[in-house]
Amino acid sequence: MFNRFIKVASDLVTTHDQIRAGFLSIALEKNRVSDPYVKNALAFKTMVQGTNDPEDFLNMPKIRPFLLTASGLSDKAMQHLRDNDQTAAIKELIEKFLKPAGENYVDEVIYRYLLIKGDAVGGVMRNRIGVIGQEKLIRAILSCINVRGINYSWMKNNKQHNWLYGENNDIDIEKEIKALHWMNKNGSRILIFNMKVPVVKKNIDICLFDGKSEEFNRGKIVQKINKAIMFGELKGGIDPAGADEHWKTANTALDRIRESFNKVNHPVMTSFVGAAIENSMAVEIFSQLQNKKLTNAANLTNSNQLTEYCNWLLDI
Amino acid sequence: MFNRFIKVASDLVTTHDQIRAGFLSIALEKNRVSDPYVKNALAFKTMVQGTNDPEDFLNMPKIRPFLLTASGLSDKAMQHLRDNDQTAAIKELIEKFLKPAGENYVDEVIYRYLLIKGDAVGGVMRNRIGVIGQEKLIRAILSCINVRGINYSWMKNNKQHNWLYGENNDIDIEKEIKALHWMNKNGSRILIFNMKVPVVKKNIDICLFDGKSEEFNRGKIVQKINKAIMFGELKGGIDPAGADEHWKTANTALDRIRESFNKVNHPVMTSFVGAAIENSMAVEIFSQLQNKKLTNAANLTNSNQLTEYCNWLLDI
DNA sequence: TATACTCGAGTGA
DNA sequence: GTCACTCGAGTAT
């Protein structure tokens, strides 16, 4: 059996309480992320004291980035635009919105800046939520390692590429772990997070290789097809409305992994860990587990399933 | 051959110019969508004139929705929270951010409201972009119909379910079309957009059925397995960074369609139309076209490919 | 540096 | 109510 705590498909489904908790923590974090933009707006308000007309903004090169945002351009959009597109956007902002606002033109430009940056805050948040999911998984793995008294080493998420000896008082190291190494009954194991795997030509969240610590070789182990053991997709988001959407993405990603490794005659195991699992996708996941398309799975918000998944990961 | 204008994979790739144009039109539209929120903020500012302290807000029930937003809660999040969660969020907003802001507490609450609503503006925009993509496809189909002098009828996107005779001066009807009907050499055809198909248990963007207009039967034709001809996924977004992400989603969606109809022994054709197509996914799409997993495809921003796709749709 | 990762803000059937 | 659609705001490798 793949996971003792997944006996029927519905065991995979996320509870309402977990969803509520997830959205609450998003709101808290969003307030922190918002802070600098509030400050920017206040600073802008000070900087443009003394102007009498929105046209005056055009003579203040320092506020161009602020105006570009206020004119509706995300940083992402700007990468695809030319300088004159951007200047045109600012002029349109002034003509269409700031001049009609009359004496309220300062509020108008600040309000528009904040609306556009609010979308940016959303983007930053989504990345954070993903990182937090990864940290939660790593923390769970470390807990299993510690409970079982397994010796391990870990590598930081920087360019040093040196293994650090795993201590028992390893508080908060999940925030800086790129890779883990340990031994099990089958041999030496290296687990890497978020790595581009050349055979697939794609990034993969969870990558398990057979290899001694020195075989990590500055990340080059990902090129050794024969060392690959298991790959997993991790989805840390809690939104039930996004659950099926992101499972569809993960499903294609996992298919690409299987196909790429089958093509080089080295089939690998695959797994899925998700925080937002709804009924209909749970049925698909469970069915893939039964027919062994998927080797293992867990709901990230279910500590039993997660522990079971981590122990399996440590043992294969 | 599937499409005369797709001879090699790279023919599918979106040009830089189209990407630029897409982001420019997003910025324009975003400014329009932002407008009401700017007005809300100005209205709030007026309403709270006369308050001296953020605590005063607690006695103004009318501004509770505004405060909820300012406290970091999206409308989506609120669906998953209880009343006391929401009240707690407002109290935290006041204690943690508004009181520390001192006499600037009104600006602070307005700025936070706008940042959170900015994320909402992003959400509204994404839905609009999707709708605009659908309208672009429908317009292209109508153009082909008109150029070829095909008689057609169409049904509005409402509960009436009556067929309207297609005129040649059909300006802007793409905005209200739910379904189209016409005849071709193979029989009577009904094309429905954005319908849940029971066999798949999922919504599908483009649904082509064999059926006389009366067989539409208030949408019940989607239950007639034998009437199904072709299903397509449409992705109207322009962002190249999202291209592979959304193609992965579409790919699983198309797989579900094929599997569901194969299971009931009625294989159907499938197709993909996308505005953001990058090289690597173009290779996958082209390969699926060659091995006939995918029956046809087009880049929504390439009018040759799109016209070819629409004519194919009218003829199958 | 090209490429593809993070996920929920909306919406509607 | 339930479910799953829209897509780009960021980010990183």
C-alpha cells in the first residue's frame, strides 16, 4: 500500500478548517507584504508637495517608476514594452485621469499606483505561499529524520555547494535547505528541491537521487540518469478553487517526467503532495495510485499522510 | 495536413509584437477596471471626515466591507472565514496599522484598501482577458462564415434558448454568442462555447456537435455522446511566462476529454488554440498534431492560422 | 538569459 | 452550494 492514511480517495480531501486557517495566514502575511507600498505612497505624497498640476510630474524624473505603475503597467508588462510605449502610458495617465481629477490629482495618482501595486502584492504572496509549502515539507522530513535518529547532512541554498552536518537542534534550517543527504537500507540518498532536470528539461520540486554526498558534484548529479529514483510535484496553495487547475498542471508535469525517463529506459517513481485537494481530483489521484502511475501522494495539510510520505521518501 | 500555416513547430510561436500589443491593451483595460475602486476610496475619504480616531470606524457599520478589505481579506478569502474571524481582522488592522499611523490613519486605511483591491482588479482583468479571447475566436468564425456565405443561426448567452437568424451585419454579436448552428457537407452542426459536458464532468471551451438546431434542446445535446464531434481548449492570455503553465493545464484537460470519450467508445477530435505559445510547448503541440493525438491547433494571434482553424471547424 | 516556476484574485456553469 | 473555469502578478533556475 502507498500510504497507510489514504485508504479511500476522500481521505485525500482538504478539510474546511485547514482551508480557513490557510486563508487567515494569507491575510496576515499580505498585510506585512503591503507595508512598503504604503510607505512608498506616503513618500510620494511628500515628494510632490509643491506641485500645482499633474504636468509638473513630467519634470520629476525620480518619480517616473511611480508614474509608470500608476499608468497601469506591471513590472512584467514593462519587460515587453519600449521606452516610448511607457512614456505614452504616463501621458495618457495625466490626460485621461489626473487632469480630470482637478485638485485631487495627487490622490488620484497615488490611488492608481496602489491599485496596480496591489496586483504585485498578490504576485509576491503567491510566491511566498509556494515557498512556505516547500518549507513545511522539508520540516516534516527533518522531523522524521530526527525522530528516527537518522544521520543526515544538508546543503544551503547558495553557491557554496558544501554539505553541512545535520544537528538535532536544526531550528529553521528548512528555510535554507537546497538538498539533503542520508543513508538508508538501499544505499546513499540525495534529495534536491526545485532543480532543473536535463532529461526532462524542466524544473522539478522534489528530486530524489541515489548517490553519495560527493556525487552531488555541484548539482551535476541531475545529469546522471541512472541515479534518478523518484520525482515529485508539490503544490502548497490552499485555495480550493485553484485545486483542480493546479493538479492538472502537476499531472502534465508528472507525465513529462515519466515519459522523459521512460524514453531513456530508466523509469522513475513519481509522487504528488498538495495542500488543496478536492473530491474529484482526489478520485483521479487515488486511481493513479492504485494503477501505480503515481507511486505515492499526500495532503500537505494532513500530518499523518505527510509523515507517512516523508518516511517513505527516506526509505526508498 | 492539419493546418496549412503550421509547417514546423516554430510556426506556432507568438511574436514579440503580439506580446507587446497584448500587454499594452491589458494596461488600458486595467485603468478602466480600476476606476470604480478609485471612486470608492474617494467616497470613503468623505464618509470618514469627522472621525478623530480609527476606533471611530467600529461604530460605522456601513464601512465594514471597506475595512474588511483593508484588513487584508479578499472576497474569496471571506467565503472561507467566519464572522468572528472577520471582526478580528478589522480589530487587528486598527491596532497594528491604523493606530500606529497616528493622524495619517485615514490615508493608511485607504491605501491598504486599494492594495488589496488591486489584487481584485487583477482577478477581474484575468477573467476579461479570457472573455476577449473567446470573442476573438467567435469573431474569426463569423468572418469565415460571412466570407463563405454560409447560412447560420446563433443563440444568445441567456436562458431564452432560441435560435436567431444570422445576419451579415452582425457587428459585435460575438459578445453575446453562446452557440452557433450551420450546415456543412457532413450534416448539421452546433458549436457551443464554455459548456459542461457530462461525459467528462468538466467545462469545455469549444464544443462541436452533430445536430439540427432543434436538437440543441436547451443545452441537453451535451448529454448525447454520439453527437459529439470535436472539443477544443482555448487560452486567450498573452503572457509568455504563463504559456507553458497554461498549456500543461490544457493538456490534462484535453487528455480527460479523450479518455472520457474513449471510455464510452466514441472517440472525438481535439484541438488547441492559444495566444501565448512558446518554443518548447510548440514542439509538444506540433508533435501531438503529427501523431494525431491533437487534431488541429492555432495561435490565436496569427490570423492565417486562426482562419485556417475556423474553416476547418466549419467543415468537419 | 531563456524558460518555466509560485498560486489565488476574480468569474460562472 | 459545488465545482472548476479565467490568466498574469510575482519569482527562480
